[in-house]
Amino acid sequence: MASCVTSMSSSTILLITICTLSSILSVASAAASSVEGRTRPFKKVYAFGDSFTDTGNTKNAEGPSGFGHVSNSPYGITFFNHSTNRYSDGRLVIDFVAEDLSLPYLPPYRHSKGNDTYGVNFAVAGSTAINHLFFVKNNLSLDITPQSIQTQMIWFNRYLESQECEESKCKDFDDTLFWFGEIGVNDYAYTLGSTVPDDTIRKLAISSVSGALQALLEKGAKYLVVQGLPLSGCLTLSMYLAPPDDRDEIGCVKSVNNQSNYHNLVLQNKLQEFRKQYPQAVILYADYFNAYRTIMKNPTKYGFKEVFNVCCGSGEPPYNFSVFGTCGTPNATACTNPSQYINWDGVHLTEAMYKVISSMFLQGNFTQPPFNFLLAQKEKAG
């Protein structure tokens, strides 16, 4: 997800205390210990994406903007008891994926500290699908995060080189899951109010994402999960910015949801082409849009009472949100029951929401084909 869909700008905190770093390593160590001896269908996971998947790559001076206080409390308060530079009160979908696969949480590439035995997370908050230079050339660099999916692929290639991995194929790719988190919402967000048409963004974004996916497949990736864009029009910031008459049947911003839905349809068509081109690979589409939509249509069924109001923020009802007092800033406060909220800080979701979404991906029917099919194929391959 985007760090913001407006021109907000502030940098994240560069330094983290030794105490916090120690806590992070302790959590990772405990997670690794807790899964020892259990069956692991995959030996490694490599993740890509934006702030919905980032486990700490933006803990530096480069950004992202808007939600640049992710290193502050109350981020991480629900599960880790301190900020881990995840954009939530706790775990993300990728964390629940790791748990389900009996693997420890993925360390961020920039701060892996050598604990990369079970994989690495290359996702970075504020990241775009389209190269950052496109936004600079069009005077749309509203965010100071310069990373794109191309940047993440550069990081990935550098990482492989550091592992002395063969350029064409890597032996452990047979036992590696590639998790391609949602990316592209930022691209549309940064062009909000500009003359750049959605169609241009969609074509360039899909082309860029396709290039990254094809690069992974050419390297020998055999098991790949690709998330679509979420129900972006239901995020609090979208509700806050859009006119009241721009609503769909579930009360969210119609124009934004239509934008995300069309993007996802084009992405799915591209994935179908890749399935034909790379029959040896198992390629799943994770339907973030419809999983989210299913929850929005019956939130109480999943334990949610607040669908638009943010848990952490500041501002007047009905959203408790202000672009001038976002979560982590001095004026913001956090609710005492985040598990009842869908929205954490206005752009990012609560751990509770991520947990439900991940369950719908991993145990439900919101991936095509089902995630169990991927696991069965992996077991068959050995």
C-alpha cells in the first residue's frame, strides 16, 4: 500500500535503539525455535511488494512520506509490543504466511543482519510498480520513497550474487515460495489530481510488474503467489478525500474501487499468459479485492465493529483521521481494541484484518488456484 495518496511528506526514523533491535532478534529467534521439527513445505520465502508486505525496509532516512512515524509506538503494539517498522499494530499477511509454512518471520533485506536462512523480504513501503523517474519527469514525485519494483529486483539480484547463486538458476528455487505482495496502489495515488490518465498508469504498472514476474520465472521460480490490489476505496484515507456522492453499494469510494478492480482484471489475464508460457511453474492469484469485499459485506461475521474509523489517529468522527496527525505522531492516539477495527492508521490495516485475509488466502478459496493446490504440487515434486 501507499504510505499516503496525497502530497504528504516526512521521513521515517533512521535509528532504532539497541534494546528494540534486541527485541526484534529475540522475536525472530523465538519464532524459529517454535517451528523447529515441524514439516516445512518450503525452505525459503522471498517477498516483494509495498507497505502491506514491508517488514522493515523503510527504517531509514529515505521515507516513506506521510506515515513516517512507523518506528514509533503504537505501531507493533498488538503482537510485538514495540514497533518493528511494520505498518500495522502487529503482523502482516506475509507474517501469517510464514507461520503457516512453519518458517520464522522474514527479515527485511536492508536489515537482515545475516538471519536470512529462511528467506528475505524485499518489499518496501511507498514503493511503486512504475519506475520512480516516471513520477519525477511528470512532476508527480509526491513521495520521497524512490523505490519501485525494479529496485526490489535489483536488491534481489544483489542478494543472489552475495549467495554465489548461479545467474540462470538457483538450486534452492525448487524449495522456495515467491510471495509477490500487492503493488500499484501508490502509482495511482501519486497521480491523483494530475492529467495522467488511469489507463496510462495501468499499462505501465502492469508492464513493470509483468517484467519482474517474468524475471523470477526465467530464473527458475516454480511456486509464485501474486496478490492483486486490495479494495482501495474502502481505506479510510480514500473515504476521507472523496466526495460523499462517490460511493458504491457497500459504502466505499466507487471510483477508486473500480480503478483497482480493472487493474486486477488485467493482471489476472497476464498471469494466465504466464501459466501457458511457464507450465512448469505453479502461479497463484491472491484475490485481495474480493477477500476484502467479502469482509466488508458482513464485518461482524469476522469480528469487526469499525469498518472505516481508524484505530490509531486523530481527528473528528466518523473517521478519527487527519492528514496532519497520523498514527505515530504526538497528537494521535490508539484504540484499546484494535481487533475490532479493519483500518489501523487510515491507509494500512490491523493485524486482525491481515489475519482474516491471510486465512482466506491460505485456507479459503480466495486464491486461484487454491493454495492447497500449490502445496499438493510441491509435495508431489518433493
